[in-house]
Amino acid sequence: MFLTIATTSSGLGAPAAELGFLLHKNPARPQSLEVAGGVAHVIYPEATDQACTAAVLLEVDPIALVRSGKGRAAEGFTLGQYVNDRPYAASSLLAVALGKLFRTAMNGRCDARPELAARAIELDLHVPALPCSGGPALAERLFGPLGWSVDARPVPLDPEIPEWGDSRYVDLRLHGTLRLADALNHLYVLLPVLDDAKHYWVGSDEVDKLVRAGEGWLGAHPEKDLISRRYLAHRRNLSDAALERLTEADGETLPDEVQVEAGDDTATGEARVALAVERRQTVLGVVRELRGRRVADLGCGEGALVGELLKVGEIDQVLACDVSARALDRLERRLHVREMSDRQRERLRVFQSSVTYADARLAGVDVAVLMEVVEHVDQPRLPALAQAVFGAAQPGAVVVTTPNSEYNVRFEKLPAGAFRHPDHRFEWTRAEFRAWADGVAARFGYGVEYRSVGPDDPEVGPPTQLAVFRRTEGAA
């Protein structure tokens, strides 16, 4: 089995060889890892400042696979367990190998280059032989909505005898601008889905794997039913459980906002990755950059960001608070707080609190996050919010995101003058947001800088605006 992951300096926004940092695999040193039924190798056919390609070669031993008890499939005849396409065609074996080789990268972690891990980069993926039960059209249906340009070409049974027609395999090439973590998770889930087979017994733990790898994208995928059904080996009870959890764990649970922000970008007419996911990953990257040890998610909702923060080993404690007790209850169920290890539970504090009232439990945190929160507060209460967060809690840094109302004209389904969600009390222009943020920074002793989330339209700016407040030296 063979897979390549490639980028260029322009696509990465840095020397291309830094792809090795994101993958946590040194381009100068080939690496090997024993996996189920074989050995996986990572090599770099090319690793320069201009272009970099990482190749995964999985050598499968069919006999060892059967002897291990993981290769017993219903091939229809006894020798089919030993004589099959597993050594050559991408399958669940390759997906498992990716999970072991690039586990840290799939979690979106890169301590050496945190800003790259959080950024969407230009990638080219190539799987030369992929079993595709449904043909090239299915590959397009699965990868297309995720922001990939898909080139899936049928592999002929025999190039010398064209009348035999095509095989069940495709030569798959994907091109897109996504976070590397998202790209790897897409492959991890969709390779066995396209093959419609797994080399091991599928139990209830596979539901956890699917929900974890599909977080932020699978819940909104138009083919989520088919993906869940195939990934879970057509076991109805498991796929129903997965779909229910995906609905609960979807990155944003506000239907109208998701419909607007996760839909087509009408400026290009092309489907793109949900803005909610990009926003969350951008905020996570900023938090990593700030290197806070105690991080508070204010107005955390059902914990989409909290779950990501808990994956960052450098964070000692995550404080999750929201005014809604129902949201906090769903957060605890979604993150399986009761099943966490003692160490993990010690890192998480969940409590009810309002962003407009001072709360001593938040005093002195290193980083406080207000992600899509301020627009849900009545404008006359914004001074109280500023006093509670910046004046009373006095975090070392504060990260704030909010919609850019100027970008709303780019949402085809949003009526003129309407807000992105019915609970929004207001939506600011870029100038209005900066005026508020500059005033808060000056009043409470912070410096502030502004960043964009999503495509920065030359006329109307980005869909989401972000401000990073840093407490200045000697602030009272």
C-alpha cells in the first residue's frame, strides 16, 4: 500500500520541508513502525525548501495477518485469506497505520510549529490503488464536500486488454487547502468507507473512534449516514449510536448559524470546510501561541473548544464555564467526563457562570477565550462583561472572536439585514469591533491586535474577526 502527502513552500507558507515538523517525522531519517499484519515506513522522496513529499509505504504480510486472527474475512474460499489485494490496495490496514504513524499530527498538535498546525495549508494527496465500492463518483461525493478537489480515475483490469473494462480500484488524487490534521482524519475515516470492509472485528469502541476522527466535519457531511454505516460494518445499532453522538457533538449546535456558515461560499460557488471548524482551530492555534498553562473557555457551550484544549499537553488546567446548565450537562456527556482518568479530570473544571458577573474562580487565568460570545450579550451589558473579564479576572491574555457583519452579504441564504443566528443581539462591522476592542484595551491595560478567520474578502473582509488582548507590563 502506498500514500503520498505533498506540499510546496507557497502552499505551506513556510519552507516546504517543515511538513516534517507537522507530521512529527524527520525528512532526513526514514522511520518504520510495526502495525497489525506488517510494517509501515515513512520516507521523503523529496524534501527541499521549495517542495516536500512524505510517502507512507505499508508492507503487509497476509500470512501473519491471518495468524494473528485479524485477517479472517469472508473472502469466499479458504485461500482467499492468504491470496488477496491487502498487500497492494489501500484499506482499513492503511487507515490504522496512519493512526499510529501520525497520531499527534491527527490531533492537531505541533509544539515546534503551532501556527502551522492551526493553519490551512495547500496539500496534494495520492493513493495509487484504492478499492472503491461505488466508483469514482462515490469518491467525489465523500471528499468533495470537505473542500477537496477530487481526481479519481478507474484502474483498468488489464491495460493490454481494454475490453475487460475497469477494476474496482481507483487512482485517487486529492488537492485542497486544509489543516493537515483534518486531511489525515478524512483519510482515516474514508479509506475503509470506500473499501466498504475492515480487516478486524468492529465493536462499540469503533463508534468512539469514528466520532473522535469525525469531530467538526462528519456531523454536517451530506453522506454521514453512508459513512457511518460502512465504517461500522453495517451494524445498525452502532451506526445509529454514532449518528446520535455526531448530532450532539457537531461543532456548532445552533442550526441557523451552521446553515449559514457551513454552507457554500457564494463568492466562489465551491463547498468549503465549515467556518466553525476553521474558527475553532484558529483560536486553538492562538492559545498555543500564548503558551498559557491555565485556560478558561468563557461561554463554552457544549465543549467543542474544550475538547481540543484538553488535547494540548502543555495546558495544565482548562476551565469551562457557561450560563446554561443544560449546555454544561451536554458538555460532560460529550466529553465523557465520568469516564476520564483521574489525571484528566484534574485538568478540567466545569462550572456555571455568567460572563457579565465577576467570578473569583476565573481570577488570574493565563488565557481567557470568548469565542462567538459577545454578540449574544445585550449591548447595554457589554461594559459589565468587560469589567468582569478584563477588570475582575484580569487574565494574562484574552482571545475574542465575533462575526463580521460586512461579510453577511456573501451568505446567499441569509436575508438582507438579518443576523446569522436568532439569538445574536448585534453583529459588528470591522470598525465597530475595533472601536470596542480598542476602548476595552485602553481602559483595562491591555494591548490588542487583530486577525482574520476564514477567507479575507478584499471588499468586505473575513467572515469572522478575532482580537488578541495581551496584558501590558505594570497594568493595575
